[in-house]
Amino acid sequence: MKILKFWEQTHIPISQTVLNVVLIAHVCEPRGHMNITQLQCSKTERFSIDEFNEIYQGIVSAGYFVQNIYFNEIDFINDYIEHPDRYKNSLIYTLARNGLGDNKKTIIPSFCELLGLRYTTSPSLSCALARNKYYFSTLFNAQNVPAPKSWLYTDNGTWMNGLPENGTKVICKPTSESASQGISESKIITVSPELSTNLLGSSYIVQEYIEGFECEVPIFKVGNNIHVFPPIGIDLQGKSILDEDASEQNQYGFYKLDKCLSSEVVTTIQKTAERAFRLLKMDVYGRIDFRITQNGQPFIFDVSTTPYTTRHSSFAYAFEQLGFEYCDIYRAVISAALMRGKRFT
């Protein structure tokens, strides 16, 4: 019934939402002009040509017209300033992630909020909070939303809240990166007095390592209603974590988590994901990632405000399992963006 309600709310007739889609995404070697000015996102964060074509065709197959494509935020902003009338009936579909540190993903939401443009992501504040693993983990734990215990080692060589105890098994991660950047099994260590020396010169979040497995939970917010999809298990193919190499090469798979865990655990994961989504004031769509212990206790370790929706993604897998078409992902994102703030009974 909940999925049926989601389907009804996001399948509004195209004739009622006549608009142009402006697509912004960073692409490796795009077929067209790419302004490399201020291109700060790394190569592993950019879409391949094939991945970008999947997204583009998904939007078109959903029934929408792509008015313009930009491969850098700067080009879009400059074009808007020079020709604002072109965007009167446009929706800004942004997958861009320029900026440094916590500011990645915030440029376009902030610009759209300033000018009153319709856009497809969470607000800029949510995007910034979701980038910084230490801050959202601290916020979650303060609000009894389970996240691994975390310590922050700053780039000036100080600890934000003390050091983890010697003998604690931890994983060290870059504080404000995504797409598993900087993540490898070599970063899973047992704390010793040499920990600070090993981290010298970098800003890291050091988190209690959760033994177990991983899952991702797709979420949509349509009007005032939040729809939490069934958790999707990540097949790590023999690895203990989804590291940078596996993420870049798509060397992982998906499975239905509810086939492996009790309905009570699945419900707990979904309720926890919804609480996190609300706490960060996320909107339109997003993804909450969990590590789950062998006894079924979930811990949130990552949050995405522009999760991957390519054909190799937990979103695509979730939609397929529920009997939806691939293009329905984009129909749902666009519909949710257009209905931002509207209430439903």
C-alpha cells in the first residue's frame, strides 16, 4: 500500500508538469564543451559517458525534455545570469559536486534557493551536513539515531573529542568525501599509540569499525510524505567493505536484504533511515547507508543527497525489484522536486 501511494503521487500526468529539464553533471570526457575552470571534483566522482547516457535517456524516457546540459556549475551560472528568461519554466536537475570539502554539492542548491529556481536535491544546508561524516554522526548519536562512535583528527594535528582507546578496532576515512574515496581495507586498524603519527597531515574521521555487512536505503520525499524503500544489501564479493577501487569499477552487486533478515530488523532499518532523513532536513530523494552487525543492529555510516541512479545502483535495483521501469526513477525524482513542500492526505 505504501509503494502504491508513492506510485500515485509521483505519476502525475506529464501534461500537468510541462517544463524543461536543465541537467548539470560532471562527466569524464563528455561529447561537448567542458569548462575545466574550478573543476574540483576528482575523476572518480565524475560519470563515465555510458553512465551519463543512462541518466540522460532515463529522463527523456520518463517524458521530459532536456533543455540544456552543463558539465560545470560555472557554465550554468554564467548562462543564467546572461539569459535568465530562458529558465522561467525549467527544473534544475543537478548531479554536480564541485566545491571543496563540506561545500561539495551545495553550489547549485544555494544558487537555486537564492533565485527561487526549482531543483532536484535537498537544501544546501542538508547537502553540507551530509558531506561531513563526523558532524552528522555526532548529530545522530546525540539524537539516539545509531551511528558508529566517531573521533575527528584535524589537519592541524589535534583531536576534536579525545582519542579512541588503544585496542579499539576502527576505520579511518576522509571526513568529507564520497564514492568511497580514500577507503581501503588497509584503513581498518587496531588503535595503538602510533595512530596520530599515521594520520599526520590529513583530516580524518576515525570510526568504530562495525563488523558485519552493508546495505543502502533509497528514500523519497513527495510533498510532506516520506517513502522509505526496502533496504538493498550490498554484495561486497568477498571484501569486508566497499572500497574505492570496487566502487570505481562497479565490483559489487545487490540483493534483497529482507530475504536475509527478519521483518523486525528490516523495519528498524527503515524507521532509522527515515529519522535520519528528517533530522538532516533532506528533501526530494536521498540514500542512507548502514553497516549491520551479525545480530541485526544497524549503524548509519554514510548519507547521500545525490545518490547514484545509474543502472548499476541500489536505486535501479530497488525499482526493478518493485516492478518499476528504470525511467520511473527520474519520473519520481522530478515529480518529487515539483511537489516540494506540498501536503497530501
